[in-house]
Amino acid sequence: MMLARQKSCGIILFYFILVVALAAQTTETIAIKCGKLFDGKNERLLDNQTIIVQGNRITTVGTNVPIPANAKVIDLSKATVLPGLIDTHTHMYLHDGDYNDQLLKEQIAYRAIYASVNARQTLEAGFTTIRDLETEGAMYADVALRDAINNGVVPGPRMQASTRSLGITGGYSPYGFSPEVPMVYGAQIADGVEGVRLATREQIKYGADVIKIYIDHRRGRSLAGDSLTGFPTFTLEETKAIVEEATKVGIKVAAHAYTSVAAQTAINAGCTSIEHGLYLDEATFRLMAQKGCYWVPTMIAYLRGLENPNATPTARKMSEGTTQRHKATFQRALKIPGLKIAFGSDLTGAHGTNARELEVMVRYGMAALAALKSATAVAADLLGWQNQIGSIETNKLADIIAVSGNPLADITELQRVKFVMKDGKVVKNTF
């Protein structure tokens, strides 16, 4: 009996060693030769660096790095190499076209097909990670997209999904329909402390990685005027209840806010980020810096309104006023010490053009280096994934991109990404 047991253990040990050996053989080693490297940590570009990738991890970065004999060499010695970019405010389930048609006429399955295309375009543009801030009526479909990407079913960035988002009765689109018409809303409607607790728990139950709330909205008013308007929605007590439920399971809360009054409610309740913040004043930015709350300005989303050839004169007037005030807000924010500004595009169409936001940030006065960090290290911190992504360092995930020129001299280089690696796998290489 003892002999049989020893023999059985020996067989198990043999197969264990064999499996480990085969796994080691199938883990590809890649050596990337970099002409210039922005590693996400240093304040300058580094020369003649080599990155060694094994599997989906970076194992070595530096100069004069020995290249393993079995390594596949990728020569980017004439390029600038950077960490994969991170967009902390996307909407994969929206596309160009009428919002109400997408919400009320298109099947969720149809929108999911669109979302998979949007995800691929975003990844190929160099954005290897996104925080998708609600499906706009497509229920929990972003969780399915996230999981399909993670399982290799479709190509796309790694995602944090926020599912449905939260709004109040009368505080989210669509507006203007007859009360007799049963209505589907772009957000989950919840009211009162117990109501928002239940809704938050439901979203977490069905896979939310982050909770998104509308702390203000236009509340059914017309779009006439020279700028978008936000009216307060959730109370401080309701917002605290949402944050409390999310915090129990380590989930952060992102707050859509245009106005300082609404933003301060979100900040004081413990929300992690303020999205858009079109008209925030200096006192609100100082409170954000004090509390460690991030700002995600999303300026390109509003500038796109000026580019719409079919915009009505009323809509164009509103877009012009909004973008002018937003620009002034951004320039005000740049003067606040310690304020954390994270990259977010808020694209609802033209997915894959996310890097235009970086161009706007620099044009409005942000240093190119700071803009780059907003889309790498700062964004990774906001997501809570700073130990995995956001810089090119040993033991981090191998999310690596490259461009031909120097993005610190010309930030628009990042609109022409030629090389993309995500999780150690080359997604795109047009060098």
C-alpha cells in the first residue's frame, strides 16, 4: 500500500513539473528597444532604454539591459515609447446620432455590437484602460463587454464598468415625453436615503466596479441659453448613503457635476471624482485639493458640439458659451496647488479620437508633461490600479504604446499612435 501511494505521488509530482515546464516554454519573452521613453515617473524622456516583457508583465527596464537569447525583439529605437493611456470617462454604449433614438429605439444587442467596435477603436488609439461611466439605458451590458474583453472574446481596453448610473425622479434624460408614456431613462432613478442604498446595492450586485451619480442635471429645462445648466439633485444625506454603500466593498463614486454647489455636496459626501465641472469656482477646487478629490474635465465632449455641422443656431450658441466658460474654469484649476486632474474624454461618438482631449488641455495652458501624467499615472491612481498600470516599471502590466515623434514637443503625436501592446500582446504595429 505504501509503495503504491509513493508511486502515485511520484506520478503527480512528475506531471506537476511537466506542466510548469510547458508553461515556462509557452510564456513569450519580448525585448522592446526604445529610442525615447516616457516611463510615467520621470520628468523627462529617457534615452536608449530596453524593456523586457515576459508574459503580461514588465520584468526589466533600463539601459544596457541584456536581451535573453529566446526573446522576440521589437525595434522601436526611432520611436517614443510610453505607458498605455487611460481614459477615465468613456461611454462605449453611445455612438454619434440622436440620444433618444439610441435609448428608445435601438436594441441593447445592437448597441452592444457598436460598443465592441468602439472598444476596439479605443484600444487601437493607444488607450489600454478605460473607466466606462454608464451605459445610458443599456442596463448592465458594460459588465458583459468588460468580461468579454477580459476573456479574450473581443479586443478592447481593460475596463471599470459603472453599469446604469444614478439619477433622481425628474433629474435625468429623456425629458419632454407625455406622462402617459411608460419611459425608459438613461440612468437608474432612485430617491431618498433607502432608495439610493437599494439602487447602489443592485448595481454592485450586478457587477459595477464604480458608481456614477448625477449630482446635478438640467431637470427638464430647455436647452435654450448660452450655456448648459445644472440643477442640484441628490441631497447630502442621499449622497453619503451612496458613498457609504460603495465604500463597504471598496468601490469609488464618480459625480457628474456642472456647478460648485452640487460639486461641494459630492465632495463633502466623499465622492472620489468630479466629472466635467464646467463652472467650478476657486473655493470648490481648493476643497477638492484638500479632500484629495480628482477632477475629470472632459473638454473635448463639449467642443464637439461646435463641430457639428447640423447644430441649430440655439445649440451652437449654447456650445459656444459652455466651451468658453469651461476653458476659463480649466485655466482657473491649473492655478490650484495639489489639485489632481485626471484625463477623461467623455466621447459619445468618434471613439478612438480620445487623445484630442490632451491637445485641448495643452492648448489651454497645461504643461505637456502634466497632460501626459493625467492620462497615465494620475488616471491609474484615480482607478485604484496604480500598482498595475500607469507607468513602465518592473512587475507592472505590459501596457505599452509608441509614437513617431516627441509628445512633449507636440502633444498631437498621441493622436497618431503606431504601436500598442496590452497585457504583453501586440495589438497594433504600423512602424
